[in-house]
Amino acid sequence: MHLVALKEFLYDGSWDEIAADLRARKTGRPHVFKLETRIEEDLDRIEKLLTYERQEGINLGDYLYLYKEAKSGQS
């Protein structure tokens, strides 16, 4: 969920932007956000999430809002 939230809120819903940022960080170029896990693992996760979104014709970011709404209704 961490990568999906980053994609939606820091990268305007773009897997390409977050992947480019990770690659920039890996090579020591300026980057936007410091992720806690290893870059290669996150790039692999991004590829899997992107593939899933394409196969299912969905945007996982849309589900963040549903999750937030469901959590707020559980109080």
C-alpha cells in the first residue's frame, strides 16, 4: 500500500514518475522521496503493481480513497 499511496499523492498517479525517481536516487542524482526499502525491490514491486493495474484495467490508487472511507466509518 505504501507504493500505491506514494504514486497517488507524490507522483500524480504515475508509476513512471516514481520509478524514474528511484532510478535517480540509485545513481545519486536528485530525487524526491527517500523510501525505506531497497530500490531494486521497490522497482520490482512497481512493475508487478503496474502489470496488475493494466491486466485488470484499474488504478489501485482509487482504492486508497475507498480504504480511507471504510476506515473512517469504523470509528
